[in-house]
Amino acid sequence: MDQQFYDKVEQVCEQDPRYKAGAYEFVMEALNYSQRRFKKERHVTGDQLLSGIKELTVKKFGPLALNVLHHWGVKNTEDFGNIVFIMVQHQLLAKQQDDTLDSFRNGYNFEEVFHKGYRRQLEREIGRIR
């Protein structure tokens, strides 16, 4: 990401302080991750992006995932949708006609995925090591 992106995100955060700049940067990183994961050159669906966000969050932050997300102001999948559409509004991302905020509503439960789900994954890994 270039300096223009960071400058624009700084302006966005001043206008709408719900989410910290790190959340915007992470959504862009997760978008790139999702494009590679789903072998898409450009557009991914809301469901695909949420799936990529979930995987990347666990990979990058492990047991600290909920803390990081809450620090950024992100409490549920709809918050990720808000971030995406704020970036669309500020021309940091583009959308297709059928893209809606609804595709980000109730995607998954953060507590279940990032706390309980991470613990289950960790237990499986430990089991394989033994």
C-alpha cells in the first residue's frame, strides 16, 4: 500500500472514528489474501472476503485475535462490511452492483471463531505433535 492510501485512511478515521487505521489496512491485506485464496484477479464476494478475513485473522493474531479486532473497533462481521463500504465511498475500493452490506451481516460469531475455534484448532495441533 502506498502513502496515498495511508493519507486517505487517516482522513477517513478523522471523519469517522469508529474504526482505527489498522482495521482498514487489515481489510486490504485480507482482500489480497482472499483474491489469492479464491484465485480471483479482482473482485471477491462478501462471503469470500469474510472467509479470508477469518483465516488471516487466526493466522496473524492467534489467541490475540479478539483483542486486536476490538482494539480496532471491530466487533462483528458487519463492521468489516462497514469498513469495506467506507473505503468504497472514499474510492479506496470499487464495488459491483450486487455488492451490499447485507452480505457482511451475521457472517460468523467472533467469540466462536476467534476464541473457541482457535482453542479447538490449537488442541488438534497439540494432539498431532504428541
